[in-house]
Amino acid sequence: MKADNKRMLVGRERKPADTVVRVNGIAIGEGTFTVMAGPCAVESLEQTLETARRVKKAGAHLLRGGAFKPRTSPYSFQGLGSKGLEILTRAKKETGLAIVTEVMSAEDVPMVALVADILQIGARNMQNFNLLDACGRQSKPVLLKRGLMSTIEELLLSAEYILSRGNPHVILCERGVRTFEKYTRNTLDLSIVPVVKKLSHLPIIVDPSHAAGIRDYVPALSRASVAVGADGLLVEVHPRPERAKCDGSQSLTPDGFDRLMKTLRPIARAVGKKLR
Amino acid sequence: MKADNKRMLVGRERKPADTVVRVNGIAIGEGTFTVMAGPCAVESLEQTLETARRVKKAGAHLLRGGAFKPRTSPYSFQGLGSKGLEILTRAKKETGLAIVTEVMSAEDVPMVALVADILQIGARNMQNFNLLDACGRQSKPVLLKRGLMSTIEELLLSAEYILSRGNPHVILCERGVRTFEKYTRNTLDLSIVPVVKKLSHLPIIVDPSHAAGIRDYVPALSRASVAVGADGLLVEVHPRPERAKCDGSQSLTPDGFDRLMKTLRPIARAVGKKLR
Amino acid sequence: MKADNKRMLVGRERKPADTVVRVNGIAIGEGTFTVMAGPCAVESLEQTLETARRVKKAGAHLLRGGAFKPRTSPYSFQGLGSKGLEILTRAKKETGLAIVTEVMSAEDVPMVALVADILQIGARNMQNFNLLDACGRQSKPVLLKRGLMSTIEELLLSAEYILSRGNPHVILCERGVRTFEKYTRNTLDLSIVPVVKKLSHLPIIVDPSHAAGIRDYVPALSRASVAVGADGLLVEVHPRPERAKCDGSQSLTPDGFDRLMKTLRPIARAVGKKLR
Amino acid sequence: MKADNKRMLVGRERKPADTVVRVNGIAIGEGTFTVMAGPCAVESLEQTLETARRVKKAGAHLLRGGAFKPRTSPYSFQGLGSKGLEILTRAKKETGLAIVTEVMSAEDVPMVALVADILQIGARNMQNFNLLDACGRQSKPVLLKRGLMSTIEELLLSAEYILSRGNPHVILCERGVRTFEKYTRNTLDLSIVPVVKKLSHLPIIVDPSHAAGIRDYVPALSRASVAVGADGLLVEVHPRPERAKCDGSQSLTPDGFDRLMKTLRPIARAVGKKLR
């Protein structure tokens, strides 16, 4: 079955009205622009709390942060695991921010779902069909990142796995695709936003941090994401990027994030999106 | 020599101030957002005049239109040639709009430069070094489109050919790169805008029509182009796209272009760009 | 850590001698050319037995066939699961051919390892780190397929996950990467063979069936695989490709496989490889 | 018109019999394997003569060497121009080897055609339609290289330009396409050989030097090119690669070329191709 098939659960033809994913008083996809910010990896209680307080103050709606980290090399930092989940729980209690965090395998879904308000499926797991299945058989919303090498059709078919198992609360996420260009880590494909809006009722957000790989390009790409019609942003913020255990070069500082948020609001107004 | 070498003429380090390309009272790159609109190919006097009047009224600053068309197949419409140039001259006389039109080979440069206010070098000719050389040895501004397969570094090195031959009036243009994605004709790489702004002083505009290949996606990508910091837009408009001899599926109608221009202005204001 | 780091377990510098993977009396990587053939998916006992007998007779060394099938769409045939494993067991008992079959998730490893002589990790799971980990903590050899858009470095780092967990018996497999070309399903990257031979001691085989996606191109690509220095071939054979539940268009018939094997032997001799 | 259209001059349907390009007593495409070898650029009489003698002795059929060099940077060595053509003429007189050399623009065609036995159109000029036109309107055979990011369809349509202008003597050449992989300069797409053999009657050869970008990988890829069914090879040889003005890292030494030729012959025999 093709992704533009009329019988697809993810398709506009089957369900014309936009899907709105509600979590912790936030409505993702309902004419709002939702910002999820935080560190690539949860490294310590202090780092996480400091980031959470700062991004909340600047206007972020959710805290992102990885406890389980999929890493290309077996020798890279793999995340704090369940201890990372405890830290996220503390950060939520303190700040009231809902939590989005990655789950890497089907067997971890119940544990991560206890803590996360939104379960993130990473780009490298977009076609981990057992994981899609497990996320489809529970009720927490799922943030599904597009694979580095995946077509829009494949992304929608992976979302279809989740919906067909019973969970309609899926948010898509563009994070850049792999091309020959070398000045950026990946090539952010913002065309996906109008394409998905036409084909599907699911909300879609953009992660400019992983796409750019370089902090300096994140603000311009974030502004473009608002203007192109995305429903939100997933952005990396770290209090001391130079010491980050993961992806420091693409993380904004809290001050940089403050400045970014101020420039997003007038664009959101210009395109008719609410961003408090 | 690498594109980020300090001795490069196109580089920020050698010339920190933004280059402003002045043509017909328009200043491209000086905190303005310049819109170049018109048909893919000049097909007739009527089609060209009708389009020119409509895009002028909607706020376009230049008229685009091809007299010489590079086509993948030898059996496709190859443009009206010198007759097309005459039509463009008429359209300029009537509307006052400056003309941007493509030149395909070194020997045609003098003829096209008689009519064009800006000489366009197409994506497939970005590394036609004899053509770059010829455009560098005359004084009309040059719009240099990124090749479908070209890195940002290669684009800047092709611009360097022109500057090193004596012509500093170069405008870069992103028009999408080739990837595995099939829902759009090419993948618009908006990351190029902040990257070029960092590396170079040259203005850069965006062609969302060729990138998308589908009319419906052009408005969203145009809005993203303003927000990401581009200096302008190159957009296809045809009075009857369904009868266009070239690229009809990606051309806006004049009414669609009217609506687009209205949505661009508030975004331009939000990012501090002038767009009358 | 980079894939060419001297401390890498997969690296030539750390272990200069070629790794030879021994299974069922076959030595993969020891100057031999090993052919693994069979259907994409195990569909029935009859189909599997018929294929097994035919490929054995033609000279294949192992039987390939999927019981668990990773499929892009949730509505495609997902394989017979544990019943498929029983059929493979029967086919092995009858023909004596060792079995290579895919495992899709960490929790299935023990069950699949009971039947398989070689555990296959599919292209879409090349960076499913939990699965790599589980395959590294058991003793059956692992056939690790390169992801559709994975670099050689990433493939070697995924192999490093398995070796670093204690299992040195890894065979790499090239199966085509994703490019802009549309006449073939993927682009077979045979350059990987000399590159891997230089960087690593691990054996590497080629899957021309998934790369080509079209039966007609499989024989020429198989011959090139022998000549380029690969250690073997993974090739799809189905008795009635037009009725196959999966990938029929790229499957050879048993007669086609007979003819292919005959053309491989003189090339194997020409490059000094044993192929009985 | 699509490249698989029945009315295409390049198509098998219109002309079922293989095209054989005859030059200087050599028949390219007639069950033979033709080797064109020499330096990337003609640098001096000594370098060119030395290379010509050595590659002739080793069995090469034509001498390749660039007098006009298309270079990404305006500051790189651009070739000796007409002086380079004189050197090639001398080398031909001394060794009897036919000459294949690049022509970069339509206006240079008559001058280059005086010296060259085969006119080469480089990858970056594959869609320089004025150049295709000019090469189609003269009678010397044309070696048309596939663009770095051109589809097989586009390559065939560029060949169609030449045939439709009256010149049927076209040889296609695969030289690697641009992908995300970084261990090789480009990714050699050997699948093009069986695809072209099915769609077209034109001969096709392979340039493994530009694809690999690294000398060490050239022999294995050359052997694969014979086995996959190509009609010949275009390979870079330089007497002192470490001092080459262009592409030294991918050039074989004359000794390396000797060794390569010896390994090609048994494979040619194995696939039924003549290689003296």
C-alpha cells in the first residue's frame, strides 16, 4: 500500500481534520507553535535542571533530553539510562514542563512511558518495526523522527504502523536528510512540511539542531520552520555546550535560546500561529 | 584553493561588507527582499506582456523569462531564441521591469547582455567554465544558480571565476538539490542561506518553483525563504499554466502570485527586510 | 572513535590476518567464494524445499530465507514467523544446507539462533543498537547488511558493536545504497569491497538482488562481485517469482540461478578464488 | 520524450544491433575490451611521451590526456591548451596510439577535432547542450561521460542530442556518481552497464580512477568493470603521480598499470571478451 492510498489511517482523505496531540495542557497542531527544548543527553541533575528552568523561562513548552542515546560508535557515551529518567522526572516536578525523551527498543517502552509525556523514536529507529509496534500498543503520544535516508512516503508508512496498532497520537519530525553537501551535517528538507500537510492530518515539527550540526545556523532554520508552516520545533540547548557529552557544537546556549524565541514570535504572528 | 580560503574574492574575510547589486533602481542585498517573477519560457508577446503586467502590479521587481532554454531532451521546446529576447525588450519598455534571462553559452553573452539587466547562468551550466569566464569579462550582473549536484563550496568557486575575471556583481541562487526524495522534484536546501551569509558577502536568492516542481508547495517555501534570510525570490508565474510549454506544473497563476506577495510582506517585516 | 582508528577490533591494524567465519564445514573468507541463495521470504514448506534442493544442486553453500520480514508498510506480508523457522529447519535436515535468516529484534535472538547457522541483521536495522548488542552477546555468526544510506564507517562501527560484546564472527554485506538513480532500486556500491579489505579483516559479501531490484541485472552484478574481490554472494531465488509474496521482480528462477553459477566459476578462477 | 521511448535514436528498439565505434584500427564495442590510459592532464612533452610508451607497451589501445582541463577553482592548473594538443600530436606520431582528449566548449570543437581521434565531453559538461550540439555536427567519435549526479536517462538523452545532429559514433562512460559516502571520491555505479546494454545499442566504458579517487582501489574496480560487461576502461596513469598537477592520488604508476593489465586478461577471457 502506498502512502497516498485513500485507506491509510494517516491520510487526509480518510480523516480530513488536523490531528491535535494534547499533552500536559498543550495542544500540538491546533494553530499553535510548540517549542521542545533541552539538552541532547541528560548528563546530570544540575545540567538538566538548569536547562529546564532557562528554557521554560524563555517560553519553551516541553523539555527534551535523552536518557537512552543511540550512538554510532560503541565507545561513545550511551546515556544515563534509568538514572536519566529519574532526573527528567525531577525536572518535570520542579518546572512543570512535560517531557519528551527517546525510547530505543520495544522492551523499554513501558519503563520510558512511565516518565515521558511524549515517547521519541529516533531517526535510526524509524523503521525498527518492533519498536513502532510497541509504541502503537500503548497510549502515550509518539514523536516519530524521519530517518536520515527515508522518503516522506516511508515516514508516513512508519506512522501508519503506530496508528494501525491503536495509537492515533503521532507527531512527525523532520531532522534533515543525508546528501552530498558537507557544510551542514545533514540537509534540512523543509519541503516536507507542505507535503505532509497536504497528504496527512498529523502534526509535524522540525529539529534544526541535528540537521545543521552547527549552532550558528539553528536560528535562521528555526525561523524558516515557523514560516513554512510547521507545528513546532525541537531544539537543543545546553548550559555549557563546549563541555556537552553529545552534540555540543549544535546546541544553543540558554542565552542564545532566549534570543531565538524573541525572533520567532513576530514570524508566528505573521503566519497566524499562536506562540506565547 | 578552498571556498573558505581567506584570499577568495567571494569571501567575507576579504570583503566584510555585504555586496549590493544595483540594477534599474533596485538594490539587491541591501536589507531588501527582491522578487523576480515571470514565465519559465517566453512563449509569445501576449503571454509575456500579460504576465509582466500582472507580476508588476502584484509587486514584483524584475521580470524573469527564458529565451534560450536548456532542455534534457533534444525534442523538447528549446525556447524562441533571439525572438524571445525581442519580446523581453518589449515587455521591459511597456512595464519598466528590469529583465533577468538565461544565457547558455559564451558566444551568446554579448547578444543576451544587450537585452538582459541580469544574466542568468542555469543550474546545469554552473560549472561551464567558459561561460563563467565570459560572464566575468562583461559588466552586467550575473545570477548564478546552484547546480543540482553542487556543493556550496563549488557554487562559491564558480562565483569566484566571475569575480576573478573582473565582474563583482554576482547574485547566488538556491534552486534545490537532487536527493532520493520523490514527492518533490528536488530538495530545497535553505540551509545554504545562513551558510553563504557567513562565508560570503554575495547576495543569495531562492527559486522555490524548480525545487518543488509542484505549484502547491511554492507559497510555503517562499515564506520560508524570506524567514531564513534570503535576499529575494525567483518564482515562476504563467497566465495559463496548464498550457505552458515548460514547467507548467510548478508555475503560479497571476492570482496565486498576488496572494503569495500579500503573505510575504508581514514575514519580511518580522525579519526586518524591506519589501514594498 | 573513528572506524579507521587503530584500536578498533574490526581494524586491520589491530588484527592483520583475515577473519574466516566457519559454519557447517564452510569457511567464509578463506580464499573461497561462498554463495547463499534462496527466497526472500519463507512462504511454504513446498516453496522452501523446492528452492533449497535446486540451489544446492546448482552449487549454493547456504540457504537464505526470511521468516521475520521487515516491511515498509504495516499491511504487507510480514513473514511466517516461528512457523517459518520450522520450515527452515526441515529444509536444512533434508538438504544439509546451512541456514541464514534474519532476526529483527533483540528479544527474538535466542529463538532465531536455535535454527539459524548465521543470523542476518537487515539494512534497516544496521543501527538498531540493542539488536547489535544482543547479537554480540551470543556465539552464532552474524551477517550484517549495510544500511541503505550508511557510510562504510558506520557499517564498520556497527560491526564493532558486535565484536566488542564478544562475538568475532561477523560477515559484512553490501546491498546497495540509496541515490537519485531510478533505473535500479538502489545503487550497488562495489567500491566498498576493496575499501573494507584495506580497513578491516572481516569478510564481505554482496547482495545484488536487493540492489538491482530487477532480475535481469543480477547476473552481471554477481559477476562483478566475484571480480571485485568479494567473499561471496547473497542472491534471491524463487521457483515462481511471479507469485512471490515479496521481491519477486528481483528473484532469479532456479534455472536462471543454474546459469549464473556456471558463469561465476571461470571468473572465480581468474581472480584466484575457490568456488566449487 | 523519455529515454526508453521506442523512437529514440539511442534505443535498442530502434536499432537492435550493437553500435561499434571504429577508430585507428580499433573497434570499440565489438566483443572487445578497449583500454584508454594516460595522464589526467598533459603537463609536458616528456611526461606525455613517457606515459604513452609505457601504456602502449602494457597493452593500452588509446592514449588519454587533457589539454583543456575543467577545474572547480579558477586558481587550479587549467591545462596547456593548444600547446597540449601539439604534445598529444607528437605522442600519437611516436607511438601510433589514437588520442582521446576533452573539449570544453562548442567553439573549441574544430581545433580539438584536428588532433583528437575521440572527443571527450566531461562529466560537468554532460548537459552543456551547445557543446553536445557542436559534437553532433562533426564526425569524430564522442566519449560522453555521465554527470556526477545525472541519471542514466539523462545520459541517454544527452547522447540523443549528438545522434540527432547526425553523429552516431558515441561511447558512453560511467565515472562515478555523487553520494553521501566519503571513503571514495564518488560512487562507481556499475549497474549502469547492464542497464545501458538493455536500453541502448551504444558501447559503454568505465573510468574507475575518477570514481575511486584513490589509486589503491582502481585495480579491483577495473576488474569488476570487465566482469560486469563494459566495453572498455578509461584509466589514469602518470609516471610520477606524487608530482602530478592534477589527480595524482588516483593515478596508477606505469608499473601498476602493467600489473593491472595482466590481471584483466583472464577475466576478459572468462566473460568472452577479446583483450590482446
